Amino acid sequence: NYFREIIMATPSDTLKLYIYLNELESITIPLSKFDKKSEEFYDFGGKVNLNQLEDNLRVSGIDKRLVLIKPTLEGHEEYSIIGNEHLAAKQVNVSIDLINERKRVLLKREKHGRTGVFLKRLLDLNESTEVVLKKLANKKSFVRKKLFQK
């Protein structure tokens, strides 16, 4: 089940390495600098840092159904964010602009299906991330620009 891939969802997105441990668990490692919008994207879904993870702290996040999932002592509560966008933005600490953009994208995806990603490169088990990234940068100027962006 274990595999790795380099992904760039859109031309303006951050390059990322996805490590899939199994069907339910994955690790995402940014390979280029996050802009504010990219950071907010993770807050939208319920980002935790290492200390929060070690302390078993659960945080609120919004899923692909546009449902706010708010942890409770016994489990969690779910609320639709439709019509409650400002409250949802405050709860997950993101801008209302990001809430509206994610709502637009996810509702469009629900209606028309997923359209794919801008760059996707599966890594063989014996390939190093660094070597593959260097090859991509040599071939594709947008990868070079992302890697050396300040």
C-alpha cells in the first residue's frame, strides 16, 4: 500500500510530497514555500502541529462535504457551513475569502466531478525524492520557479 508522489494541484500551488502509509494515513511534506492561501487551506481542514498531536489535541476542521466538524469530549458535532460561512471562518481561523473559494470549488466538483491535478509524479520505491525533484526542475521551468521562490 505504501507509495509516494510529488503533486502540484494548480500552477500557483505549493509543490508537495505525499507519502501514503496505507489507505487511511498519509503524510504531506511541502517541497516549496507556502503562500498565505496554501497555509490557510490546511487550517480549513483542521491542521495540528507536532505538540498538539503529541497531546492528542483535536481541532475543528471543514471536510469536502462543507461540514464543520467540531470535536467534543464524547466525539464530535457536525454543522453545515452553508449559510454559516462567517462562523465557520472564525471557528477554523481562516479568511471568509478562503471559505467562499473552497465552497465554490467543492460545489463545482460535486456537480461536475474532479478535473485532475496540474503535476503528478509517482515515485518508484527505489527513487529518491531529491533526484526526481531535480529532474523535474531541469525539465519544467515552473518547478524551478517554485523551488527557488523567496
